[in-house]
Amino acid sequence: MKRTVFLAVALFALMAVGLYAQTEADFDVSKSADGKSITITKYNGKATTVNIPAKIQNLPVTSVRGFKGNTSITSVTIPESVTEIELGAFQNCTSLTSVTFGGAKTFFNGSDFPAGIDLAQKYKAGGAGTYTRPRDGKTWTKQ
């Protein structure tokens, strides 16, 4: 009986996670001029925790600009493949309190994260990892 209940709860949890897992359809994208990489131009998903995929259409995602004004997302994971966060990419994402960088080569083209100047400086000094801040805070801390 206990095992049946545990399995039912585990199955429900996996289904709930699947409802909010990102798919390629959650992102509008554009290909680079040479057709060898992808830029995310808009996030259309409903999840508040976003994991940017390393590849879309079997091409590496190298640039992000598409989250501007999304007040729902609270956390974003940026894969190592992303080498540029374009100006305005996370502007006015006021609920964003956690950013995880998979690599140490991401270039900030401007400082548009909430309290972005602080995050850019901390990232340049600390590299890959997870950075958090209180909802209304201006200081990011590496975890």
C-alpha cells in the first residue's frame, strides 16, 4: 500500500514537472547570418523557472535577447553555449531572483538584469555558478 501511494505521488510529481519543462516551441528564435547558431528572440512559455536549452533546431544557442518585460520568471539557467546576453534581454524582469550560468564566457552587452551592473561584475569575478538576490535587492550573491 505504501509503495503504491509513493509511486502515485512520484508519477504525479514527474507529470507536474513535465508541464513546465521548456521545449523548443517555448522560444521564438532566429538563425545567425551564417546559419550556424541560434538567438532566442522571445520566451513564450509559462514556467517561472526557465532552462534555456543549449541547442534548438540542432544548432547551438549562442545569444539571448528575448525575456524583456517578463515579470513572471523567477529563475533562469543559461547554458555554456550562450556567449552573449544582448542589451535588453532581461530588462524589467522584476521577479528574477536567481541566474545560473553554465559557463564562464558569457558577454553582457549592457547591464539589463535587475541590479544588472552588480550581477555583471560578480559574474566577471566569479564565473560560472548560481547568483541570487532578494526580490527587492540590488546585490547578487554567488551561491
